[in-house]
Amino acid sequence: MNGRTVCIMLLIVSIMTAGCINSANRQARVAEDRGKPLVYASIYPMYDFAKKIGGDRIDLRMAVPAGAEPHGWEPTARLLVEIGRADVFIYNGVGMEPWVDRMLASLPGGRPVVVEASEGIKLLEMKGRDRHGHSPAGYDPHVWLDPVRAKMQAESILKALVQVDRDNAEYYRANFRDFSAKLEELDRLYREALAGSGGREIVVSHAAFGYLADRYGLIQIPVSGLNPQEEPGAAELVQLAKLLQDKNIDHVFFETLTSPKLAETLAREVGAKPEVLNPIGGLTRQQMEEGMDYISIMKQNLETLKRVLDE
């Protein structure tokens, strides 16, 4: 190896070392400027749970923007890069965010800490045509609509925040205890309010309320499957209309972020009244600015259910 070759190699090593040092310095400056763990949550329920626990000690961002319907939503390449730089990434799982698996496969090891909030929770298997929604495993992904399971999801988020920010561990644990108490109170309100309800069937625009129905003894009759964009055929609509007439059901619930046309059409066909039941997969920007959150909307849903079922 001649002197010139050695010089060139030393120059390359010097440049690479300087680049690594500059990169490390940049990362250190970003961490110092930020001063808080950067946390990305995929959809609104995960965002709200993280906000309740992390409070002002985390830099929290939501992947799916306010007002967007989360089923079938896809992130930009730029957003994926941002998520890859986060300290914690929280997602629901169970096929709710089909883009996540592809993203996780492309991330380098070590960062971020990934929380699949539904991991380890008993899931509900979908049957019949409901299996043909967006969940590839055939399970209902709308886990958060059961306050008891929502508490389990929140606990998974707590563990991740404590892992990346031990200095604020007790702050996170105190917030979690406060949020847990509110979820337990929400569960109590649902159990007491729905215990004496006359009708038990609820007709919904898509099969999002399986966990809520399972917890509180309701029967969910979906107009479409797991995915609100999945429209039933004409024969299915005729069959469903006959079922409503036979059971004398006078309501159809539709949602805030999807088109109510199907539910409204069905309601007209059978003389039923359209109502709103929010699956809380996403909130509009106005709702967020007004301070609405998971707890307040779940209480609104309970008031609507109680009124409709007791009519």
C-alpha cells in the first residue's frame, strides 16, 4: 500500500468520523431542544390515552390527522420518517392500521419503543360477513370502545413512557391512576344505565361496537362490516330491513366521520330514525378544539344508547 493510498484512506475515515460526530451532535441538540420524549400515536384513542398519561411531559403527535376516517388511511413518506425518529410509537393493532407492519419492517433497530396497545387483550372474533372487513386476522380491532379493555391499553402506554423517561415515572403513574379511576367510573355508569334497558339490539352503520356490546349485553346489528367503506349488497339490505321490521327496531346509528347515506337510506326504508353513535376512531378538529375527548364522547354515546333503547 503506497503513501497516497494511505492518505486517501485516512481522509475517508476522517470524513466518516466527522460525519458520525456531527450526526450524534445533531441528535443530541434535537433531544436537548425538545426536552421531552417524542411520542407518536397512530389514531385518536391512542393519542388521547397517551395525552392523559403523559400530560405536559411528552411531545405528543397524532399520525392520522383530525377529521380523517382512520380505516384505510395511509401515511406519507415524510411522516413515516418522523415516526421513525420518535422515542415511542403507539398503535392499536389488530389490523386497524394496516400501514404499520410495513413501517415497522423498514425501521432500524433500537428506536422507537413500539407499543401495540391491544397486545395481550382478549379479542372478539368476527363471524359471517363481518370477517371481511379490514382486519386480516378476522378480529374486531375497535378494542377501545370497552372501558375495561381501554384501561389495559392505557397501562401498556404507561409502561412505555416509564421505560423511556424514568425521571418522570411517578408523574406518569399518578396520571394513569387518575385516568384509570375515570375509566372505572365510566364502566360503572354503562353497567348501571344499560342494566334495565328494554331493547337490546342496536343497528349500526358498521361493525365497530362489538366490544361495547359484548361488555354490556347488547346485540350489534351492522349495516356493513368492520370497514365503514365496505357497502353491503342489495340482497343484504333487504334482509336487514326485514329483520328490523320483524324486531320492530326503530333506530339506525350512523357515525360522524363517514357518510350516513347507507344508514339514512335503511332508516327511510323501514321508517326508523337515524341516530349518531361515535366509535371515537377519530375526532374532527372542531371537536378537539372544543375539548371533547374519549371520556366525554363515551358519555354522550351512553346518553344516546339509554334514550334510544328505553323508547
